[in-house]
Amino acid sequence: MLTKRIIPCLDIQNGRTVKGINFLNLKDAGDPVALAKKYAENGADELVLLDISATAEERKTMVSLVRRVAQAINIPFTVGGGIRTVEDVAALLQNGADKIAINSAAIQDPDSITRLAERFGSQCVVVAIDAALQDTKWQVYQNGGKTATGLDLFSWAKEAVKRGAGEILFTSMDHDGTKNGFANEALARLSESLPVPVIASGGAGHTADFVTVFRSGKADAALAASIFHFQEITIPDLKKELRRNGIAVRI
């Protein structure tokens, strides 16, 4: 049985870790290198670092920070934000990143998924999708959740995988930072329709939410931020609870 992964997410702005609610009202959550080191030592399976303002500000992702994180931890980590070219990805991988996540760049140029997968391998390419439920449709957004695209979550996820994405990171904008649980119905539909792992993001508030996202949401991995940053849940305690509920995790 494949183990389920627990992935702390570090949203980075101006060199600091920040966290908000529904992509708004950001507040400082600490030094990203120190947090990354703590999570690696406490049993996180992977990390995700997202430079949340790089795309909107039309600048490159933080290569120097990636290098410092890589030197401090011994677990895989994914980097996203402001990635547009093969050269951007090469620089991040050369400085220690294991995978890259693209969101707006993939939407604006879907062929970029294929180019990156062919150059670096599908296992390296994560397509991140931010979506919000409007009436009965999950609409995809870009530019850090600021711009509606008209794309349907499920159709876009299938296209991204067809083009070479090795994983899908789905963030429910409606659930982000609310601590009311994940978008399990949408996650289950994604997981059942895609041949690649699905990472759940948005809504973690209690250990029970992780049990539910793995059972009902059928996610392969669960990502969270504020509950870890502000020590509301510790990774060792979370994994013990998951084990007690029959969910396979790496201890």
C-alpha cells in the first residue's frame, strides 16, 4: 500500500513565510528556512514553497532561497511561482529543488507542460490548480487566484496530465485558510479520473480533516500551512492519528 504524504506549504512573500484566508489578509508566519528545517526534522514527507507574488510582479522565483532550503533539509521539495521557461526550471533544480509547480504559466501556454516534462521528466512537473465553486462549476483562476479563466477544474486537470503533468496540486480557494475541511467531493472526482497523484490543498483545520481527505477525498497527499506554522497541529501527532485510523503514513 502506498503511504499518504503530509506536505507543509510555505507561501513566500518578500523572503518571509505568510498565510492568509481565501488568498487574502496575509500575515507573517516566520523564516522559511527555519520552518523548512523544523518540518523535515518533524517527519514531513515533502515541502512545497510557493512564491505567491512572483507571477503578479512578473519576476523570477527565489533561487537563492531555494538553495538555502536545500542545504537545510533532507526531504523532497517542490517550488512554484514565477516559473515560465526551461531555464527557470533548470536553475531551480540545479539549486536543490526536486520538483517544480506551474499554474498561470501552464494556463497561458499549455505546451509548456509538455516542454518541461520532455526535458526534466513528468515526475518533476506539478501542475497547480486554484479553483472556486461557482454555482455548480469549479472555475479555474490564475495570477494567485486573482483572475478567472473560464476553465473547468476537471477538464483542465485532465488536459494538464495528458500534456505531461506528473501530479496535480488542487487548491480550493473557497476552503483556503478556513480550517473547515478540504473540498473532498471535488478531490474524489479528480482522484478517480486522473492516473497521477492528486495533492489536496485548502481547508485543513483538524486532524479529522486529514483522515477525511484520505478516505473520502481519496487524495494521495494533503498539504497545509497555517495549522503547522502556528503549531495548532504537529506532524508527529497527526501521523499517529492517521495510523490509528488505518491510513498508511511514513513515521
